[in-house]
Amino acid sequence: MTPEFTAEEQARLAPFFTNIERSTFGLKLPQEVAGALFSRYSRSTKSLRRTFLDEFLGDPALGLGDLFGGQAAASDDSAALKKARAFYERVLVGYGDDSVAQLGGAHLACENISNVAAKLLEDARIGIAPLEKSTRYVRFDQKDQAGNYLFYREPKIMTSRYRGAYVEVMNLLFETYSRQMEPMLDHVAKSLPIEQLEVRDPVSGKGLSYIEAAKDARLRRWAETAYRATVRAHACDVLRSYLPAATLTNVGMFGAGQAFEYLISKFYSHPLSEAQELAAAMNGELGQLIPSFIKRAQRNQYLASTAVAAKALADQLGNTAAGSPSEPVALIDYDDQAEEKIIAAILYSHSRRPLAQLREIAAKLSGEERRKILAEFFSKRRHRRDKLGRAFENLYYTFDILGNLGLYRDLHRHRILSQERQDFTTVHGYDTPPEIEEAGFKSEFDNCMTRTADLYQQIYRDLPCEAQYVVPFAYKIRWYMKMNLREALHMCELRTMPQGHPDYRFICQEIWRKIQEAHPALAAAGKFIDWKKYRLGRLQSEMRTEYKKSAFDK
């Protein structure tokens, strides 16, 4: 087979691609050049490398051969990148559309932001991949160089008559968290001593008592390290209930240009000062990395005005009332003819019939016949990573959840679901972790929660949006989750694993119970939902981690 490129052309292309001869290859080009190249490539009969050679690298007016010679191919400096960005904009006008801005991206870190702002960042769905500082693995009892606890000093609150009370209550929450950390570590360790635990050999999978495991030096080391990590994580999980939404955190993100552009516009349009300041900061930093992709990022009047209108309507209808008492998980609506829809969708990709006819066929099957078809699919699953097919996306459920802010932060990570929350508030009451009572801290805990609720109500009268910063993770909020059966199964099997936090394990177990009540035959899919309760559920997971680490130490 004749090579596509001559030896000279291969030499010119080599700095810019991971290989010259194969059909699958990577690009070593600045974001704007790659985006422009893909845009032009989509409207050309030429291969991508040929397009680059003839129309980019081969265009003397562009001078890319000189600008991006050798190691400069991936460089971010000098006039080379400026010229690439100008060229990107020319190509975008000539060949592209908004989707071209999906072809380049950047990594961005947002540090020392509040949990209120972090949740706004993490509301972003397709196009943004965030990762936040963990309250399970990181202690929040540190202070800055000036001796201050790490919470957000909201500008409007700090210039209001509530400044003193705000700082006092925030310090109370962090002081209590810090003071109770060591006693809580002792309590967790004493309530579940390592000698009473069963561990699982991560190699053989065999269950062993700690006494048996300790006879093997390797297993003993893994078990003791895993136990210490588990106790620490458990104590942090309990005491996070004190942390307010003002707690400073860090969020690292990778995002496509188009997604960042919308995210910045959304933040510019938000009523919170922190969001607007963060929008300007993100715009400035991304302007140094991918300026061509975010040129249209600005305040969106539609977003701002509709939010104001919705708030006015809610106030008119009495939004400050907590509403009728409700269960933690309420199934609000779900699809009818569920089995028929799923079976028709299963058949669809293997048929020539229209979907409507397949639903008619499925409807004529007896209940027993439908259950047998579904059982065939479910029985073949070996573990939770055997995903159900897309046919199971044809059935939707809407759940209204009332749970504490801490567990909301965990389930909020399932960003592909349709989720919408209400503002953080204290009106729904709070959850008290059982370990708080067992360790004798309930009176102190209740005092902290009462103080924050009083402060919240005071600030809310003048600064309703900013009052959210006061709310500790123990307080309950409302949010809804709309998901299809496939998504629900993934979330519930993942979030009921032993190492999960007991609060979100309970919510996910309740979600699946509601699905069982609505569609028992379909709920049989949940083979790997764990219904048990655990005190140190992370132990086996930490054991596996220690085993994996040991492989790198060899």
C-alpha cells in the first residue's frame, strides 16, 4: 500500500502527531489550532493530517511551519499562539459553529471558595468534570496564617450589622469541630476495636478475624493501616455535620471551552457576590489559556431576569414555609406501562418494526412472559459494572428528597440526572449522627444547631440569598432527582456499597424501595444493592487500597 505521505512530509508532520502511519493518532497542537483543524476537517474529503499539511502547515500566509517548529508544537507562548488564535477565529467564521468550542478545553483550579460556590460550579453537567476537596479524607480544623478558621467572609454580611454574630457562630462551629475531633477518633476506635473486626484477605478474598490475620505480617500491616484510615474517615464523616456552607474548599475542573463559556455567563448572572467575583476570576484565567473559546462569556440577562421573576412568584405564594412534613424520599411520578416500554426498547435495535408496533406486541404478552424476558437480562449480570442497556433509559422516576446538606453534596455528584435544589436553609430541622449522642456531645451539638438557626433567621430577613452561608451540613434541604431506570440502578448500587456514608446509603436504599413498590418486576434488576448496615464499612475498601499500594512498593 502506497504511503499517504512522502518522507519529507512525514518529517514535517512528525512534531504535531503521535504517529504518521496509523488511522488512530493523537494531536500535539495548541487548543485553538486543534479546534480549527477539526472544524475544517469536518468539511473536507482529505484526511486530518493531509488537511493540516496542505491548509495549515502548508499555508505560507500562516507561517505555522515556522511558528510551531520542533518542540514549539505544544508551546503556549509567543506570537505563535496569538496567530493560532486569530486563525481559529477565521476558521470558526468560515466553517464552524458553537460545537467547535467543544473541541478544546482547559484545566482550572478554584481554591478557597465556599461550599455554596462549589455546588454552583458542580451544577455544571456535560462538558465540565469537577473534583472537590474531600470532607472525609481532609480535616477542616486548620487555620490560616493569621489564625483564622477557613470560612468565607461574605462581603454583604461582613459589612452588615450581622458581621459580629456571623464570625462568632462560624468560629463556634469550627472550634467545636476541632475540639471534638480527637475524642471522636477515640470513641470510634473504642466502639469498634480492631480485635473484634473481620477482615478480608485482598488476595484470596477469604474472611479472617483480625487475630487470624495478625499472624501474617503482611496482612497485619494492611489491616492496621486500613483500620486507622477507616477510623479517621468515619470520625470526619460524623463531624462534618458541624461544617457550615461557608467552609472554604478547593475544586479542580477540566472543561470544554463551550461549557466554560456558559459556566462563566451563569456565574456573572448569579445574585451572589462570590459567584460574580468567581466569574471574573475564571474569565481572566481562562482568557490566558483558551481565550478564543470564551469570548462571549458575559452576564446573561435572560438567566438573571428569570431567576428574579421565579423568586418573586415563590415569595408571592409563600416560599418561606417549610411545607407539610414529608418522608425522606417521595416518589412523585413514574411512567405507566413500564414493562411494555422496556421490552419494546429491548427489541427495537434487533427489529425492523416501528416502536409503536413493538409496544403493542409487548402489551399483548402476559405478565409472566414479560417477567421472564426481564429476568433473562437481569440474571446474566455478574457484578454492578455489568450495565443495563439503553433500553432501560425509557422509564423515568421523579423523587423529592429531604436530606441533610452533607449527603446532598455526595449525591449531587450524579450530575447527569436532572437535579434541582432549594436554597440551603434551617427550616427543615437537622440530623444528629448517632455517634454524636454516643460520645456525649448531643447537648453541645444541639446548641450549635440552635445558634446557627437563630442567626440564619436574622440574616434571612435582610439577605436571604447570603443567609445560606450559615447553614451547617447537618441541616436538611429539599431537592428533586429525575432519573431513568438505568441511572437509578447505577446510583443505588454504587451508593449502597459498604464504604458509603450511612446517610446517602439510606436515601438510595429508600429510592430503590420506592421503585420496588412501583415496578417490582423491573426492580429485580437491583441484584447488587446492599441493604445491610455497617459501622466501619470502609475497612475492606481500605484493605484493598493498601494491597494495591504494596504493589507499587515492590
